[in-house]
Amino acid sequence: MPPLDVPALVLRNTHLSPDYNVLHFEAPAIAAASLPGQFVMIRTAAGTDPLLRRPFSVFEIIRDTAGSPAGISVLCKRIGPGTARLYDAAAGDRLSVLGPLGRPFSLVSPPAEAWMVAGGVGLAPFAALTEALQGTGARARLFYGGRTRADLFYLDWFASRGVTLDLATEDGSLGAHGRVTEPLDDALRARAPGLAVTLYACGPEPMLKAVAGLARTHGCPSQLSTERVMGCGLGGCYSCVVRVRDAGGTPRFVRSCLNGPVFNGDDLVWE
Ligand SMILES: Cc1cc2nc3c(=O)[nH]c(=O)nc-3n(C[C@H](O)[C@H](O)[C@H](O)COP(=O)(O)OP(=O)(O)OC[C@H]3O[C@@H](n4cnc5c(N)ncnc54)[C@H](O)[C@@H]3O)c2cc1C
């Protein structure tokens, strides 16, 4: 199905911290078509500044009282002009939202478990993934790291959906002291013999590379959501290319907006 471009009503803007917010949009058709791991391109302002849309993972699928998809939310981290405008958006604003776009995660089924690994705003694709996994019945675990405890959000949301949380902060203020890949490595070593685990990861590229390495070491498949800077989201501008190995093992460039943002960890060639 081709992506939809809708003037989506901002229903709510929840500020989680001085840098993070969650924007709720009324967008029933996009919500109904979205799969976990897909993204939308948002025109962050009505005029031409900034000119280009910005990509955001679909965070939550919002449902009405009958359970039908009514909208989506996005989790935003303010880093520049586009995300600053989204931080300041107000209920009642309308922003152009294009999507859903990109290749989604594939879901595991029991007895395999889904272990999600999020670094900072890399949490964004995992709320929708958690809800989809509830449909398969696969057990889910979230390894979630940030710089300090103030950078970790939605912990109760995940816990209330039966997700086991393994937290890590670089200053040791919550969970393990250090990088999120450390508790992940410990858990992979300690897992029951024969337990099949698929790793799902989203976060900074060094974290994705480390997760791909752990997946290889421990014999698990991995699905990594890359966040390359992206100009159009539709394959036209070639700004988001990543290097992957094709079936014969030869490296080639592909556009992450079309072939990703989710890639098998074994296919990515790291710079
Ligand atoms: C598929 C995809 C999904 C994404 N999902 C989310 C999400 O759910 N929530 C969220 O907050 N962000 C997400 N991002 C990143 C987000 O799109 C950028 O942070 C945003 O475009 C920055 O726009 P800006 O105008 O605020 O800053 P800009 O002025 O565009 O950028 C400010 C600085 O950040 C750097 N930068 C810009 N984009 C990225 C990027 N993608 N990765 C690393 N550095 C970057 C720039 O080089 C520049 O130095 C996603 C990106 C992709 C490609």
C-alpha cells in the first residue's frame, strides 16, 4: 500500500523532560496501516523552515474505545530545529504526516523470546513492537540504556505489559552502571540452554554494531533499526544509504528508507 500523507491533528503533546516529548496525532489510516519498526516523515512546521520533513518511528498505535486504530504517537528527542518545533507543538495544530514507510520488524513466536535493546531515543520503535508481540504470545524483555535515570521513560508502560526490564545508565543512577550492552551480554551468557532469542535493537550506531557482534557471538538472529539522516524517506534523495552484503556476500549500498530502516544484523557492513 502506498504511504498516506495526512494533515494530522495534534491531540496531545506530553513533555517528558527538557529534551523529550511524546506527540499524539489523530491519523486513523496511518495507524491502521503501521507495523512495528516503520516510520513517518513529519513536516515539522507549516512554512518552509525547516524545508525537509523529519523521520520518526511510530511509537504507539493509539486506539479508540472500541479498539480501532485512531492515531499514532511519536517519541521525540530535541536536537535541532525540526525536533524543537515538535517539542513546542500544541494540541490543535495540524502537521503533515507521511507514512507508514520502511521495512518493519518481523515478529518471533513462542517458544522464542524477543529481547529488545534500546539506547536513548532508540526506545521509539519498541512500544508498537511490544503490543504486536502480545499478539504472538512471545515473551519480551527490554534492555534500555541512557546517560542518567532522567533519560529513561515509559518504564511502567512496558512493565505493565509484562516486559522484563533490564536498565543501564552511564552514571549508575538506575540499573547497571555502564552501557546497555553489558547486561545484555550477561543475560545472553546466562540464558537457559536451547532458549531461542531474537535481538531487536535501535539506538546509536556503535550500540547497533555491538549488538550485531553479540548476536553473532551468541548465535542469535538480530534485527537492527538504523537511523541514518534521511532527506525524503521515499527513495528519491539517496541521503540515507547503508552498506549491506547481498545473498552472495558482496557489499553494496542500499537506501535505508526503502530497504530498512530495519536490517538483519548479519547483512549490515559497518564502516
Ligand atoms: C528511520 C528513522 C527513525 C527515527 N526515529 C526517531 C524517533 O522516533 N525519535 C526521534 O527523536 N528521532 C528519530 N530519528 C532521528 C530524527 O529524525 C532526527 O533527530 C531529526 O531529523 C533531527 O531533526 P532536527 O531538525 O531537529 O535536527 P537537524 O538540524 O536535522 O540535526 C541536528 C544534528 O543532529 C544530527 N542528526 C540529524 N539526524 C540524525 C539522525 N537520524 N541520526 C543521528 N544524527 C542526526 C545532524 O547531523 C545535526 O548535527 C529517526 C531517524 C530515522 C532515520
